[in-house]
Amino acid sequence: SAADRAALKAYVASLSRLAPLTLTRPEQFAFWANLYNAVTIDVVLDAYPVRSIRDIRSGLSAGPWKRKVASVGGVELSLDDMEHNILRKGWSDPRVHYAVNCASYSCPNLPLRAWRGATLGPALDAAARAYVNSARGVTFEGDVLVVSSIYDWYAVDFGGTDTRVIAHLARYANEPLKTRLQTATRIGRHTYDWSLNAVPRG
């Protein structure tokens, strides 16, 4: 609704007025992940209807990720700046990938509530478990291990090899998936669905 759009834009503006370096480290992580997710939703809604976020271009590049879409402390930032230059470089924590959502079906879940520094660790672990235990994250097709392309694009963040990626997945997997992962030796295929994660309306 128009009121929801106005509230979202007001939320993004309120984050832009904060000074993240005055926050604790967990609060800083939550700040950047929340800003990334809110701005992503705002960018998609500005372009809606679209079938995929990749239909929103940054010059010659598919997707809006290289476009300057937010300002913090007078510095213009793109979604790529927030994800890669701040979150990934600043924390070196693979759970970054469960915290940010690119508005696509195969993304990890978009949380219903904003991230909070006080509950960040357990919340990130819960997000990791939710994704790993969904077919969007990990599944077996017969004996072939099929995982999200996130574990290919950012393999270095998860250990850099199939063995280490699988160990990461097993850490968060529930049974019987955990046991199957513990006996797996290689990833057979990566997959990703870029369809917009919109809610169908009847």
C-alpha cells in the first residue's frame, strides 16, 4: 500500500541518519544487513512489476547491485558496497549470506523482523538452519548433492572446497540430511532461481 511504501522509505531514511561506527559490532552487522534488505525491497518496489531483480539494470549490468542506492554519513553506497565491501570484508562470517536477501526465490529467507545486535548470533544460526534444511539450499537428487549457487559464487566464504562447504552445511543440517551430508564427498550441481520472491495474490 502507499502507507507501507512511505513507512519503508522513512525506515531507510532513519537508518541513513545513524552513525554505524558508534554501535557495537553486532549492532553494526544488524544495521548493514537491515539497510541492505530494506533498500533491496525499496528498489524492487520502485521498478515493480518485474519478474526478477535481474531485470532492474545498473547500466550494462543485470540487477541493481552496482547502482548507488543509499547514503550513510554522506557516503553514497551501492548494494554491492554494503554486502561485499562492508559485511563480507568486515566480518568474514559465512552467515552474512543468510542475513541479506536479494528478493529472489532461491535467496535465504527474508526475516519478518529486523536483525538486532542483542540476538544476532542465535538469529543468524537459525537463518542458516532454515536455509540449509530447505530444498532451496540443499537437496539430494538420488545420490547427487545439489546445493544453492550461493555456495559456488561465494565458496571462499564457506571454506573454498567442496569438503569444507559440505562440512558447513552438515553443521546446520537436521537429520536425516546431516547424516547424508557427512557421507558426501562432492557437490554434484549448483542451482538458483532468480524469480522474484513476491507473494502471489489471488
